Amino acid sequence: MTKQQEGESAKLIQVCSVRVGEELYGIPLGDILEIVGGACPQAVPLAPDFIAGLVHYRGDVLTTVNLRRVLGMPPACAVQDLLVLEDAGGPFGLVVDSVRAVLTLSSADFEPIPATVRKRKALFAGAFKLRDRLMVVLETEQLQPMRLAQWPEGV
Amino acid sequence: MDELIREFLIESQEGLDRMERCLTDLESRPDDADLLAEIFRTVHTIKGATGFLGFKGLETLAHTGENLLGMLRDGRITAEPHVITVLLDLLDGLRSILRTIEQQGGESCDGNPLQDEELIGRLNALQTASAGDAGGDGGMCAAPLAQAESGRSQNKNGTNKSEGHGGGPVDARSEEHGTEIARISGSPAPAGSAAESTLRVDVKLLNRLMNLVGELVLTRNQVLQATAADPRMTMLSRRLDMVTADLREGVMRARMQPVSNIFSKVPRMVRDLSQLLGRRVRLEMEGQETELDKSLLEAIKDPLTHAVRNALDHGIGTPAARLAQGKPEEGVLRLRAVQEGSHVVVEISDDGAGIAVESVRARAVERGLIAPERAAAMSERELLQLIFLPGFSTARQVTNVSGRGVGMDVVRTNVEKIGGKVELDSQAGRGTTVRMRIPLTLAIIPALIVRSRGQSFALPQGALSELVHISREDAKQAIEWVEDAPVYRLRGDLLPLVLLDRLLGACVEDVGGREHFIAVLDGDGRRYGLVVDGLADPEEIVVKPLSPILKSVGLYSGATVLGSAELALILDPGAMATMAGIRVSERNSPGNKSDTRSEEASELEYLVVSVGGSQAALPLKEVLRIEQVPAARMEYVDRKPVLNFGGRLLRVEDRANRIPSASSDASVLVVVCSDGARHAGIVADQVLDVAKGSELMEAGTGNTIPGLRLLRERVTSVFDLDMLAGPEAPRCEDGVAQSPACEPDGANEHTMATSWREAG
């Protein structure tokens, strides 16, 4: 995301918007390997709370993160969507309520998160000012299961 | 890193590995010109390449070494042990510079110039000393002269080679030992064309291929299930099946490497250690061409080193001590690798002092590992097993005679981690053999699928010794509680139980009113029963690694996709025991059961059944499966009942004539017996018990009566395979390790008990 902040002139950025509860979050399209609809991860007993479970993805067994739990929301029971993300630590899954749309936005509408946000600030890269609401963009790297596990107070 | 430099590094490392072997050989054959030529060539190649790659330090060192080697080859000095020692140091020096280049992309300035300098000094000292000795042969034979000669000697070296072998033996050897070379062609290529017929392949790519093949196996399983009913698809799915199997074998072969890759490190180790410890040791190696999966080869490197160390440190004594015992001064250390079925056996044996079991006994009692009364009753074999106990490893001096056990638990843990087994044989005064049984591949293992909390989990078959079924009615009495710990009486012994539901975090208060299965497991030497809700058929599972976060849970060793496309976590028997707090106690010490059996051969265990109202028995170790078979599935050959049993024809013995009398929709109970090669089925009314029984003596004569035993205080006739299946057919290797299996819906089965640890 820092690249976009540095940009002098406005650039176009593609972001995938996802719904979790009543909130809208954005994930940079470049970090997404695949969007899988209607995933149902296999629970892993004794795993940390924010782990949604395992899914079978192209020959690998993928660990998935439950975004609801990461954001401190109660678990949902309805069928959810799965995003396969990738960063330096390898691929992992992110379970969200539903995937909305791929938006092409101008970096002029992007602003960093204000300092008054204390809770879970590291998770957020910034926010896009959409016409009717704000869309907080997530920091993919911070959603890696191992990263989440290192949070001292838990998520 | 530059492609050119990478290539150089790989080639140089291979060359140095070869040089190491040659150097140790050279010590026993100091006049072998071929060996010297080989060593010279390695160093010369490195020096040549460094010249234009610009690694100054490496060049200087290689150059000095080359000079010394030149003199050796020209016969101006002989390869005495102290010369070899310096050359081995040269090898280590070259290696460490190469490592620096690999890690940092270039020679570090702060590396270790002093050490190199010192080494160069020693190399030069040897040259000048010998030059002094040789007198007339040029008193001033310093570096420049030797350098001038190196060109000439190289020609000579070429002639040597063509005289000796007439072909390029170097190429052929490098093909054989290349550490990272994946074999594309099945048979070793003829010398000379090695470069054209082999190809370097990134291990990552091979792993990826292996993964995809695993995926294909799963998809094939699902396709086979889905198309079973459609005759048009039969041919297609059969071909898919065959191609998949071939492909899987091919990819697995590509990952195989000869054990010589790790054996080749041993001569140097033996040389260094025997000098350090003052031993004289002859090393014999056998079966170097045996192949093993690359990752498994890596995994047994440490256990092998440990075992060799132990053999030299505690096994083979000093020459004086050996002479005193009437043995030759020189000890023999033998490494042997051989493939046996789906396993590779690696043996490390010595002809040293062996293990004094009496001192093991004393030490174990002293350390509180076993109770004194128990120790007194233990057999030699059982006592030897104590060496693997974790508490024992710290006992550095068991006695002065033998102190084996340093890190033997580490050997066992490492080998068991990859699904292998370690056995130990020792005779006091005669020597010790450590035997490691390693599976050919890690990626695919047989597993029993169990159910708990509505989920499937996979249990590796290797750790499973038997299964016990507890019916709904019995659950309350059969599982007893000591405080909050459940236990089960297994043939009189108390077996600690672990409730899988509870271990996985579910709140379980009551075990009554439900059906249970107890899987009796052996987790790193700890025996316990895992209580699960249900069982599914055993499956060959493809092991997928877990992400670090799930590995840190500590219970799971991997995950897999089942034939039903469901995901299952693979449970780690050792980790479960640790988490449940199960300790190694003398009662569960490994080998306990099998030893009592091997000692008292007449006290075999039998499965007692009732046939036509009277009691009959089958040797328990031959019982493979107890199954409810619908009477309609029975077929007849020559008016004798037979059964299609997993694609094989099973002869069925029906003494009480139950099959014809059963209505067509009823089922009969069939006990399937096997000794690995022969199979037979026996129709029984019901299974009664498992009991021990001794042979019956005929009154008066004292002869034993074959075919009869006293079981549950009744005279019982015993079925055996000789009688049921005819004389013994040639045994097939892989049939011996038949896995225990159980039909989940078999309502009548009582005790499922099969493969014990092999008694031998």
C-alpha cells in the first residue's frame, strides 16, 4: 500500500471488496490468487480461535483465517466465501461473509487510517472514501496465520 | 547468485565429496595412482575455475594443495597418515570457503584468513620437508617449481587414466554419486554419455510433481468410486488407474537416491574418530546402491552418525583391550543397506564388547526406571530395549564395559518420526547390531480412519497394535475410572485410555450408552488406548504438510484428503501420549508383550470361537479380520464354499454347515486367518474370547497332542493354516505386515486383535 501513498499523481488501483457483518473491507486484487465461493473449511480442534479450518486447494491443504474472528465479531453460521491470498509466507485462505465486487479506484481517494484508531490498527492499510461509505483496506501480510498468532493480546 | 558461480559450487562440492572418499581409500592403498589422479583433478579443477571467477583466497589454497598433490603423485612423498590428515584439512578448508561463497555470494574479507594461512603453512612445510628428504630431487622445490610442473603432470595424468581404464571413469562416478542429480533414465548410463542422459532438477520442482501426483491419486479414487456403476466408463477409469499408478512410481523413483550419499560420509568419520579414540577399525560397507527417498535419506543421517559414533566409542575397544579378549586388534564396523519389501533396512554392526545386560539392569533400577522385582524378571531382550528409554540416554557410563545408550532415544525418535523402527541386537563380548527399518517413501502411508466429534482423523497404522470394540451395553463396565483417568483391562493388564473427544477439547463426562472403539497405540514406546467413536476402513493416505500455526498445536503430523473428498487431520500417536500425560512405565515398555511370547512359545494366545455349539480356537497372530458376510456373497467351487476377499479367492471352512442353513438375507460370521502368504476363512457361530493356552500332554506318554489345547478350562480343537489352506506356499514378502482391520458394522465382533510387534 505504501507504493500508492507515495504516488504523486492519482493512479488507478484495483481492490476486491468483501462484506463481513455490516462492514465493507477491501483487499488489494494483486494479493488474491483465487476467489472460491461457498467454501466450508474443516474445523481443526484446539487450533487458535481465528483459524477457520482447512480447505483442499489445488493439491495442498490450506490453512484459512476467519476474518470475523480476527475483527472480533461473533461467528456466522451461513455459508461463507473464501479468498485464497498469497504473500511472502505462502498461500493461505481468508473466510469472509461474501465477496462483493472488484472496484477500480483512484489513489486520490485513499487515506491512511487516523491515529485515533488504536484497536487492530496494524491490520489496516488505509481507507478508500467511497461515495456513500468508507472502505477499509486490509494489510494482507498481517493476516498471515503466523502473524496473527504473534499478537500478544490475541485478536 | 550468478548461474556460473552456482554451477561451479555444485560441481566443486561434488568433486570434494569424491575427493573425501578417495582420500580415505588412499590411506589403505597409498600407491594407487588412479586415486591420486582423481584427487589431483578435483583440486586442479577448482583452482582453474577460481582463476577466472576471481576468488583469490580459494585459488591460493587450492594452488598450494595442488603442489603438494603433485609431489605425491610424482612419488616424491608418500601418502602417510599425517599427509592425509593435512589433505583432509585442505578439503575442509576448501569446503568452508565454498560455503562462505554460497551464503554470502563471495569470499568474505573477514572470513578466516589466519586459519587458511596456517593451513597453507602446513601444506608448504610438508613439501619442503620432503624436498629436504629427497635430497637430490631439487632442494629448492618451492611453489613456483611445482607450479611449473603442474602442467606437465596433467598430461601425465591423462595418460595414466587411459592406460588404466580406457574410459572416463570420473564421469561415470560423478553420475553415480551426484548429490542433487535426479535420475531421469532408469538404468545407469554408460560411462562417457552421463552428461547427456542426466539432468539436474530442482528438488522443489520434484516435490511439486509429487504433490500433483498425490492429487491425481485422490482424483482417481473419486473417479473410480463415481464411475463404478457405469460399464461404459470401466475401460477408461481402468486406464486412468494404471497410468496414475505408473506415474506415481515414476515420480517416486525420481526422488530416490542411493544410500551411498550418506554412507560416503562414514569413512572420514570413522577415520577421525578412531584416531581420536585410539581404535583400529576396518569399515565394511554393503548395499550402497540401495535407493531411498531423498527426504528419508536426510532424516536418517543423524541416527546413522549416532550409531557409528556409539559403535566406535563404546563398542569396538582399544587394540589392547581387544587383544586381551582374544580378538584381532582391528575391529570391524559393518554398514549394510538392503531393501526388504516396502522397507529399506540399514544395519550398523560392530564386533565390539556388546552390551552387558546385567549392568543395564542395575542401572535401570538405580535410575528408578523400573522396579527391582520387575527388573529381576526381565529377559535379556527386554533389558536391551530399556536403552531406548529417554531417561537412559543421560547415563553416560552404564558401566566401564559398555556405556551404550548415549542418545539412543534420539535415534529411535528420529527413525520413528519417519515411520520407521529401530531394533537392537547385542551379545556381550560378541558385538552389537543396530537395525533401522525405514519405509521407502514418506508421502504415502497406510492409515486407519477414525471418527470423533463428527470428524474423521487418520491414525498411522505403524503405531497401531490392535483394536477393541466396546458395545453400547458394555461401555459402562468396560471403561473404568481411577479418579478422572479412564482405564481398560486388556487381557488382565491395565491400559491407560485417552478419550479422543476429550483430548480435542470436547467436554466428555459420561462414556456409557454409546458404542466405542479402543485403538491400542504405541506412541514412542508408550502404550495406551485411544477411545474413538467410530472406525472407517483403512486407507492409503497422501500426507500433506500443515502450516506452522497448526503444527504448533502439537497433536497433528499432517493432513490428508480421503477418498470421500473429506479432509482428515493425521494424529501423532507420540504427541497424543505426551499431551495426555502418559509416561513410559515398565509395564508398557516396548517389546514386553512379544518377548513373553517368544520365550514361552507354548503359551500362545488364541481367539476362542464357538463352532456348531462346541469350542474351537485359532492362533491369534494368524487372525486377520473378523467379518460379517451376507450368506448371498458366498460362492461355491467344487461344492466347497469360497469367498471373494479383496480380489482374492478365500477358501472357507464351514464345519457346522451354517451357510446352507442360513436364509439368503442373513449373514454369517467369518474369521479370516493369514500367515502372510496363505489365507483361509472359518465360519463361526460367535466369538467368545481371547485366551492363552498351553499344550496338552497325553497321559502316560507325555507327548504333546497336536491340534488340541486347554483353553478356558475346556479342551479345544485348534484350527491351523496347514490344515485349512494346505501346505505352505512360498511366502510373499509384503504380505507379512498385514494391517489390523475392522468392519465398523460387524455387530458380533468382540475383540479385534492382530498384528503384534513381530516377535523376532
